[in-house]
Amino acid sequence: MAAAPNLPMSDAITWTLNIGTNYIPSRQGIVVSQGDQITFENNSGADIVITFQTNGSGQPVYAPMSVTIVDDTSFSFTAPSYNAAANYSIYEANQQPPVLLSGPFVIQVGSGPLFVTIGGSVNNPTYAPPTVAVPMGTSLPPGPGMLQMNSAASTFGINWASNNDPFTPAISATGGTAHAVSSVASTATYSYTAGPSPNDNPAGGKVIIQN
């Protein structure tokens, strides 16, 4: 009788995100590899809806974009076979419309990146989205969190509050290039404005580095 063939072991990793009574996942920002499994465990005490946001021109991390998870159950999906990234938020399921409980949080697949698009005029920029979550990631594979700032027309200067730029190389203008989270950045909220100083839109944008 022929011996059974030796099949290669899968290198896929399972990432378990436990959502407790504060409605905040145990890991707020993760960078996963293509083909990894992501499992949401709902231990919040309520039925929840997880809704993923579109990410500029990027492809979806979870194509249905929304999933309901009954209390005390879990839901798993496989990371796509392409680079992608998405922010997601958690809603209370048993209200119409669903009530926002927490977010945004972030899942990045491979090199992502997350996208922000600066529009409007140089004297009155707009930010889409105005707040974006980016994972800290790691210097080891699958790598650091990535952010790319685009603009539809003019190039916008990017000015960080207190010159506190969490990316490397620094993001000083919209350039259509992905930038990695710096290894010395902290998990925090970083504020920025676009446009020529001192005419920056005071509303500005925010980047939340998560881990």
C-alpha cells in the first residue's frame, strides 16, 4: 500500500480579536498576511454589527463590508490574496439604525496601504476620511502599517501638529506614495493640516496609530 504523500503545512496565522464589554477589540490595529484567518469573538453582552469602510481606490479586506455577530459567538474570514487595508467600526445590532459603539479600528493585509484623499482648494482643503486608523505593524513580515495621501488635482503640503509626523519617510506633501509607520512612533492620535501655511484648514485631519 502506497504511503500517504507529505502535504506542506500552511503558514497561515489565526488572529483572534476579542470584543469585550467596552466594545473595543483586544487588538485595535493589526497587519496580517494574505491568507491569514481573522476571527472576531463577541463577548460584549450584546449583538453587534461590524462594518468596514471603503478605502479609496483600494480593494476590500472583507468584501461583504458588514457582518452581524450574535453575542457569545464568533465569526471568521480569510484575508484576501492581495494587499488591502480597511477601517471598521462596531455598532449595536438591535437598534434601527444601528448605534455606533466604537471605532475606527484597522486591519491591513500585506502592505495595504490605507488611503487619505485631500481635495478642495489649497486654501480650503477637504479630508477623506477626516480620521483614519493605521496599524503600528512591525519591522518583521508582514510589515509596518502603511498610509498613502493622494490628491485629485493640486499637490497639498502636509503640516503635522508640533512637527510630530509618525511616518518614515516623513509625509510632507500629498505624493501618491505609501509611507510606513515609523518604528519610534507611539500609539496615539496625530493631527495634521493640508495646504500652504498659514492658510491651513483649521479643521484638519487625524491619523490614529493603533496596535
